[in-house]
Amino acid sequence: MKKFDFNINGNDFHVYIKSIDGNIAEIEVNGTPYTVTLNQEVKVSKTPILVRKEVPTTPSNMNVADKFNPVPSNQKPSSTVIKSPLPGNILRINVKEGDTFKEGDVLLVMESMKMENNILAERNGKIVKVCVSVGKAVLQDEVLFEIE
């Protein structure tokens, strides 16, 4: 379980605590096993300890979008996607492949958490591909449409 190294009056002691059950501890000192009675019960945290790992970051002068988007900023991508903002079921699809739409148009209606949610166009464009059908259950971030 845990290992401790002690130096008492010039003598080295290597102590392994194998287990603690209430106020009884099974330990090993310099290779010799012992059963020890503790004066009081050791309080052991039942809540797991969260260890946070450092997340790599990018320098503040670097645009993260440039790192992941190889398309030059003066050239628009030929096709992009509209993803589901939340999990749910598709109730209505208001567009089909080849349709053009304007910013703010309702492209699709989906039910999530017993509420109808309108999926709106964020810009003008054209539907290249409809990736879902009425009645389909979708997950968050699942592709609904390919647009240009």
C-alpha cells in the first residue's frame, strides 16, 4: 500500500504498510511482517482524489484555427457541415439537397429533452447533402447537413 523509510538513531527502517482494517494494520519492517494495533482508527478518505494532468497549450500569438484549418483565410472552403448542437430525434427536415437557404432559415426541427428545437442557418448557402432522415436519433455533434 505505502512505503516509508525511517532513520531512527542511525538505524534505517524500511516500512511497508500492506493493509489497514479499522485499527489493525498489517506492516512489514525490513522484510519482517508484523500485525500492529493502532491507538485510534485511521481515517481513510472514501472520496477519490482527482489528479489533474497538465494540458498542452499553444502560444497566444498562434491562431489555433490556422493550425487545424489548412484552407487559406482568403479562400472559403468548398463544403462545410452543420452539426447537431445536442442529442435528439429528427422531427422535420425543411430543406433537400440542392436547396438554397438564407441566414436565419429553419433548416430542421429536432426534439431533445421533450422540447422542439429549430436548427437555424447561420449564413446563406446551399445544401450539398442531407445526412439525416425524419425519425432518426442523432448524437451531439453528429453531421446533419453538408453545405456550401
